[in-house]
Amino acid sequence: MTFIFYSLLFIPMMHANENFSVEIEALKLVMEQYKEETESKNIQVDVNNKKPSYLALKQDECNATVQVTEKTGLEIVSTESFDVNICKKEIYKIIN
């Protein structure tokens, strides 16, 4: 009985990860790049510093668009968009 319950609970989660794998990989690539950039600028953690939020939208099996919005509290400071190819592990900044 316990086995059936756990399998019913975790199987939908496994499928959800498969459905969103492109978005997840694209987010990971952009987050790693963002972390490297902020560390290279020697930004110290402070309550008033910009905090990024990320949104990924799948285009196909290899490509996604990731939007990074930096906020200080409720104020939006900047928004950047990136085209990400997870198959080639390439990130291209979209210039508006």
C-alpha cells in the first residue's frame, strides 16, 4: 500500500521535470553566468542590493528565452532577456 502511494506521488513529479527540462537547463545556464558576473564585480550582499528574478519560456527542444528582472524591494531596476540554446550551451543577450 505504501509503495503504491509513493509511486502515485512521485511519478507526476518526474514527468513535470521532463516537461520543463529545457526551461530548467536554460535557467541554470543563465543563473551560473549571472553569479559569475556578480562575483567578478565583487558585489557585497546587502539588503539594498538588486535581487534577480528569472522567467524561462520554452521555444523548442533546445531553445528557451530567459528574462532576468533585477529588483530592489518593489522597484524594478532592470530587465534583460537572453536566448539560450541548451544543446550547444550558448547564451545570447537580446538587445531591445
